[in-house]
Amino acid sequence: MGESDELCEAEVRKNLILVELGKPLTIPLAKLNRNCNFKREWDKIQRVWHGRTQEEIEKRKEYIRVYNQRPEVKEKKKENMRVYNQRPEIKERNKEYNQQPEVKENARIYYQRPDVKENARIYYQRPDVKEKKKEYDQEYNQRTEVKEKQKEYKRVYYLAKKKKC
């Protein structure tokens, strides 16, 4: 190897293979750790053998949590889910799932819970939600098919009311 601090790539690779096989190294570990390629590969091998440390796991979870809170990431995930849920096979699968009696029963029970009702009531009291609902209702009521349904309903309702009198 010589007096030079530079390590030959072949020696580094050879020692990595020896590490994977569990055999003794030909160069001291302290010297090998000065080589970036060896250190990177050494860390990979250690993760395979021993798994990630609890500190690494917590650090990664925190990073993911912060990353997923970024507006552009939220928007991208939302768009991806929208596209995914528009696929015909996914729509069909979801429709079949939601038609199952136990799913319907669980949803009915869930939405009857007092805390869920309270949260929904609080949500629909918010000014921004009220404004969105008002805009949507105005837009919805401008559709021709909705206007026709309303006319038909009024006609049937008033005819039934006149017959009672």
C-alpha cells in the first residue's frame, strides 16, 4: 500500500467484500473510514446487519412529517390521489366496497357519534366554508337539469297540495 494516505479503490472494494463476509480487514478500519466510498458502503452494510438506530428512525419520521406539511407537497399528493381515484377500476372497487352492508353500518354509526356531529357542526359554521357552500349552491342551482328537477318537484308538490284541499 505504501506511505501514501490515498487508498486504492481496489483495496477499498476488497475490504468491503471482507466486511460483508465477516472476515478480518487487510487495512485498519480507522484508515478505511477516511475514504468516503468505504464509509458510505460501511454504513449501508451496518444498516443491513443491525437495522437503523432509533435516532435515525425518529429523525427520518420528523423529516417526513415536516416535508409533508409543505404546501406544494400537499397539493401534489392531493392531485395524485384525485387522478388515482378517477381511474375506472378504482372507482368500481370503491363503489363495491361502499355498498357492503357492514361498511354502510359502520359509517352510519360513525356519523351518529356526538363528537363527529359536533365537529361537523363547527366546521360548517366557519365563514370560509359558508362562503364556499353558498358559491357552490348558486352554481349548482344554475344548471339546467337542476332547474328542471326543481320545476317538476314544485309542480308535483303543488298538485298534491291542491288535491288535499
